[in-house]
Amino acid sequence: FIAGSKFLGNGKTRNKYAMYVSGIPFVIVSEPVSQITGELYEVDDLTLCKLDQLEGHPHWYKREQVEICLDNNFSQSTIMAWIYFGEDSSGTLLPSGCYSLKHF
């Protein structure tokens, strides 16, 4: 879905949330466990629409804007970005907030 989108870098949320894994990783807003780490991409409106469909927004996951601390190796800056939040905390809590396939 994001092929051809501009990679902006790695970052982490300014605020703390909880990341769970149950086959796939998902984030919930109601538990402030850790900052969530991930990649940040600039996507066009069509790609965002496709991602909304994939994530089931707004009925399954809800897309919300959050502040991201972007690490570009030279300095840190913040940017507002979209993240999809779930409501169900079933699964395995990932206390680090960083999902990697090598952990599973």
C-alpha cells in the first residue's frame, strides 16, 4: 500500500500508549505504557484512503493524529502524523512499544 510513498524516517510517539500483538501489532490509547516506535511515511490522499480501508477506519481501528518525535540522525524534530488505534487489549503486551518480526 505504501510502495512509492516518501519515507520520512524513524520516529516515536511523544505520548505513551500500549502496543499489543495478536498475529499483528496494534496500539491502544487507554494504557500509557511506552512510546510507540515506527517508520513514518508521507502518503497521498488515495493511499490514505486505501490504508483506511485496510485498517477498517473508523469502525475497527480509528485513525487519530499524534505528535511524533522524528529522528533524522542529526537532530530531533516533531511532526504531527496519523496513527491507527484499536480498543481491544487482548493479545501480548509489547512493553517496549517497538514491534519487530524477529521477536516472534
